[in-house]
Amino acid sequence: MSPFILSLFLLSLGLGTTITFSSSHWLLAWMGLEINTLAIMPLMAQRPHPRAVEATTKYFLTQATAAAMILFASATNAWVTGEWNIMNMSSPLSATMAIMALSLKLGLAPVHFWLPEVLQGLDLTTGLILSTWQKLAPFILLVQMSPPNNDLLIILALLSILVGGWGGLNQLQIRKILAYSSIAHLGWMLLVCQFSPPLSLLALFTYILMTTPAFLLLKFTSSLTINSLASAWTKSTVLVATAPFILFSLGGLPPLSGFAPKWLILQELTKQDMPIIATMAAMMALLSLYFYLRVSYAAALTMAPNTPPASAPWRPSPTQSSLVLSLTTISSLFMLPLMPTALTLFCL
């Protein structure tokens, strides 16, 4: 793909997200979501492989279904209330349909089945865009809606945390593991978005900071499975040594950056007199922590069975820049002391 065409699609991605961010009308928000979908599809299908075409087709059908549901929900709400305002979803039927449509766009459980399969068929760069940038616009709409049915959001959040941990237990493909990790993290964000939207946005920002070095590390070492990650130490020992810390940060272990959002979310749930929900979320997060530990063990403490010539190309010179990988890795590991300041900025 030529740089001009690539730049055009990337600018379209930014334009679609910006339109959704700045709109208070459902039709404008829907238009931004559709620009996002149409802009990323050529990036998904640029690799000439049947799996990429299959992933693009699945993604298009899923997003088209979600877009149709959003249109129907907003039209129904306008028919009942006479307004197209995103913040005025007073009709329970319209609010429920809009929540399920946005959950389908995000990949929340129980409508998550498309996300691991689509991510598995993409290259790592496009998978990074799908796991980070494409989550922004639908999630902002969920935060803006202020739906009357809070119980549905809590059920979807807990189910996503459970499915995100349970689904990644027996996976060998790292892209599928990161897809289930995305589902679990989205559950944590959704759990608190009705009580503290700034905290939910902070959790989204932290998730993007932690997921970006994970994808870039896999791209730098050309690792797609757990076995290939176990033999990646010959390419870059320092980077592979930091892989367990990135995964521990995704799991929410102190004193890494990923600990702060979960800690603050559990604290907010306790303030809202929901200790049972907080306990359930914390216990289900242990499932995700298990497969993070499993991948970390494979990366740092095992060596793939290879013949002696397989280890001959010792530390080849890197062919791609690692500046973004270095900056995001540092952010995902050492930002815990700055989290109160970041939360204050999100509250402004």
C-alpha cells in the first residue's frame, strides 16, 4: 500500500473518531462510527492472505449489524422523546438496544465472539489499531449515554471480565490472548463508567498504554505463538526480558501502572456500597492473571526446543525503530506514581 493511500486511511480513522467525540446528535455519531469502519477495512485486507479477507468480512458484518441497531435505537428514542440527543436516552427499550449495539462494536461479552477470530487473522499493526483506537468512539458514546438501566451495564461488565479470563486460559495464539485481555479490560471500564466516567476514561487510557508495547514487542520479535515467544530471546534479550513486566502490568500487579486503575475502580465500587460486585470482579481477574503468568513463564523461564543452528543468528541488528516501543514500555511500567495526577486531569 502506497504511503499516500495509507495516510488517507489513517486520517479517515482520526476524522471518524473526532466526529463521534464532538457530536451530540445520534446521526452524526453514527456517521463517525461508519467512517471509522470503512477506513480500517482496507488496512485489515491489505495482507494478501485468506485469513485477512475472512477477518475483514467478519468485521464488516459485525459492525454493519451494530450500526443498524444504533440507527434503530436512536430512531426509536427520537420517536418516543422527540430528541436525537445522545444524553437523552430516556426510553428503556432504546437505551437497552443502544447498549447492546455499542457492546457489539466494542466486543463485550456476550457479543464478543467476533473479536478473537478477527484479531487472529490480522497483522500485528492493524490488530493494535483495532484493540486501541477503534475502542475510543464506541466507548465515549457509552460514557455519554447515561442509560437508565444500570443493572444491564453491571451484568455485561462482570460477564466480560469472566469471559475475558476464562477464554484465554487454553490459548496458544498470543493475538487471541490479547483479544480476551481486551474483553476483560473493557469489562473493568464498563463496571465503573456509570459512577465515575473520568475513572473509566483513565482505565481506557492506561489499557492503551499497556497494550501498545505488548503488540509492538510481538511485532519486533516476530512472535505470534507462545512457542515462538519462548525462542525470541535470541533476537532481543532486553525486550523479551521486559515482556513479563508488560504482561504483569496488564494483569494489574503492583507496583506497575496497571495496578492503579483496578485499585481505583475497586475503591469506587466500595464507595458506592457494592462490595459484593467489587469482590466478584477481583476474583474473576485472577483468571486473566493466570494466563498472563503462563505467557510470562514461556517468555522468561523456558527455552523452545531447537537444534543448535537455530540459535546461530545471535542478536541480529534491528530493522525497525524501537523508540515508540521504549516509550510505551516505560509508561506501562512506571506510571503508578503519576496516576492521581492523571485522574485529576481527566476530571477537569
